[in-house]
Amino acid sequence: MLQPGPPKFQRRKDDRPGEIVAAALAVFSEKGFAGAKLDEIARRAGVSKGALYLYFETKEELFHAVVKSAIAPNIAMVRQRLESFPGPFGGLLELFLPTIAGVMATSAVAPIGKMVIGEGRNFPELARYWHDELVAPMIGLVSGMIAAAQARGEVRAGDPRLYAAQIMAPFLMAVLWRETFVPVGAEPFDINQLAAQHLGVLKAGMLTGASS
Amino acid sequence: MLQPGPPKFQRRKDDRPGEIVAAALAVFSEKGFAGAKLDEIARRAGVSKGALYLYFETKEELFHAVVKSAIAPNIAMVRQRLESFPGPFGGLLELFLPTIAGVMATSAVAPIGKMVIGEGRNFPELARYWHDELVAPMIGLVSGMIAAAQARGEVRAGDPRLYAAQIMAPFLMAVLWRETFVPVGAEPFDINQLAAQHLGVLKAGMLTGASS
DNA sequence: CTTTAATAACTGACCAGTCAGTTATTAAAT
DNA sequence: ATTTAATAACTGACTGGTCAGTTATTAAAG
């Protein structure tokens, strides 16, 4: 018993939170909040369950950390890309729709969003956080750009907030479809193809002749 | 203690299943599958928990019964209303969108659908059932009508299935919004107003000049 | 009297959260 | 350099509570 062998664990205080959040993201995405077991999150993060509680006080606080980590990188990118666009509304749509399609197809927004929808009733603070930090700003941003375009005569009369919902809705549907029905055999939607066709409908359906 | 008083319970074998399913629908809608407690379902149905097991073998079978009860009345009604419509596609949209809006606003499709989305990963048979019995037929029905309208030259070129998704998506979004974000203070969408504006965009964005 | 719908107390599994003890790491003392 | 003391990251067995499902018993109904 003189050979030291591999150490049972390392002390890596700085790295643990990120690793735990990443493992939690994966498990929450697969199982939802209630279905996610802390033992499994700990196992995937390579620590014991007890270690989770050194960094997060409760399961719900861990859930919060996951949601925040999924939101932060994306919201800022989209906002900045939209606000810096100088051209007419038709061109903005041509930029915006593929951007949204890309975020939906690749980021953690989709599975975490589904989780919020599924468990929001049981964890209202989560739904509130998701709404206040991600959804409402995004709807507000798009609504504002539509209202401005209407003032320039580029977009037809109509409620800007409803227009914003119409623009976003097919992407929400495609993501939920992928998360919910594709695993049980449904044919997926090609999100980029959807974005292209949606762009066609919106340009013909929303724009006046005054836009390019 | 000789007074008989009211009986402790009645034996109503024929009525129990419907009452239990109704109570289960309410509790599942509020809490989701994992969050719904059988004790609460039994209490609301006016029976003991043991009585549930006289009519349903497991919680999941009860969930199945709830899903079926929410689907059956609606799918048939919508299908029949659509298939009996004789006019051009523009007129069909004028009929279809308010119909969908009504179903979404009033029926149990919305909360149960949200439940399926939220818990589908953990209960794949449920997601499969919902897809096969409700969603796929509806998408197929709408897609077929779009393809027929394209053959008549009334609708522009494009994938009929994607068009169907574009038509349905805002209603899905409005319902999820109501279920998820309105309870935490978000401004609701007026689903009828959304239907009206959506109709305008679709008519201008999908139809050719050949339709009325 | 027999049948069976219905009850209510019960069981066993599961799991979030706890805590007493262990081990890696750092640093002070020799 | 080497030993020793102090610190804190980490572990894993444990607990208290919850809940789906079971069963012994009661009572309604013919």
C-alpha cells in the first residue's frame, strides 16, 4: 500500500462551477427539471453530489445558473447585430431570419426554452426570468423596429407586437417539433429552408411597395 | 349512533371514469405529469386514491385517457369543417384561422399540448400518440389543401408542409405564451386579433392573384 | 347472503439535501 | 529539503419526506 496510485480527486475550485453547469444543462435538457436527478448531474460533472452543494445552494439555484448560461451569449449577439443594421426593413428581415435560425439550431436556447415552457408553471421565477431577460426584450426589439419601419412607410398597418410574434413563431414551432416529435419518429423541419420560405411570405405579406 | 346519516359513498361505476379523467385533466394541466399527485386527482374527483386503480392501472394510463379525451372532440370537428369547404384557398383561410383560434382559446388542446411538449421526452409514447393522432393528421390535412391550391394556381410555389407550419405556428406561440408567461405578468396576446392579422399576412404572402 | 365498489391505512422506492469524516494542497517550522 | 500543522475541497452514507401503487377491510346494492 505504499504506491500512491491516482488521486481520488483534485481540488479545482475555479473549474467546478462551469463543469457542473454544463452537466446540469445536459441533464435538464434531456429530463426536464423534475426528471433531472442531482446524482446524475454530479456523476456527469465528475464530482460527488455533496460537491454540488459547495457551489449551488439548491437544485433550483442550479437551474437558474443553467438558464443564465444559456441566455447570456445569445441575447447580446442578436441585439447588437440587429441594432447596428442600417438598411430598410426588408433587408433587416433578410439578416434577422437566418440569424434566428442559426441560434435556434445550434445554441442551448432551444432545449432550455422547452424546459421553461414545460416546467414554468411549477417554477414561476424561472418563467419570469426567461421572459424578462430574453423573450420580452427580443419581442420589444423586433416590435420597435417594425414600428419604425411603419413610420417610414415600409411596413403595412398592424400591431407591431403581433407582427413580432408572427415573425418568431415558426422558429419556436420548429424547435419544439425537433425536441418533442422528431425523437418519436416525426419528420423534422429544415429550419433553414423554413427561414427562407418564411422570409418570402413576410416580405410579400408585411412590406409595402416602399421597401426594397 | 343509530341514525344512518348520509352514506359514506355511492357506487357509481358508470360515472367514475369520466369524473376521474376530468379531474386528472385539470390537475395535469396545472401541474404537468410529474407534478400531478394522484391524491389530488382523487380528491377532486370525489373518490379515494385506491378507487383510481379500479379504473386505471397506472398514472400513465390515466394520462393517456386524458390526452385522448382532449383530442377526440376537436380533431374530428376541424377536419370535417375543412374538408366540406368548397371555395378557393383564400376563403378556406378565412374559415380556418378563426376556427383554430377558437379551439386554442377554449378547448383542452392548449394545456394538454403544453404538457406533451414539456414531458414528452420522459414519456415518449405520449408524444407519439399526440403526434400520430392529432398533429400529423392536422399538418397533413392542411398540407394537402395547400398542395391542391397550388395545383389550381392559387398559392405560390413553396413546400406545403412548411406553409402549414407557418400557418399554425402563431397559434401555438400564443397558447404557450398564455400558459407560460401570462401567469408571471406578461402581456397576453389577443388570439382573435392575432388570427385576423395573420390572415392578412398570409393572404398577401401566400396567395397569387388567381384567388379571391 | 353474496358480490363488488370503495375506502384508508400501509409499503417500498426514490430523492433532495445534510454532515461527519477523508484527502489533496498549502505553508509554516525544523 | 523534510516534516508537520492547518485549511478547505470533496466524498458518500444517511435522513426525512414524498408519493405511486397495494391490500385488508367496510359497506352499498341486488
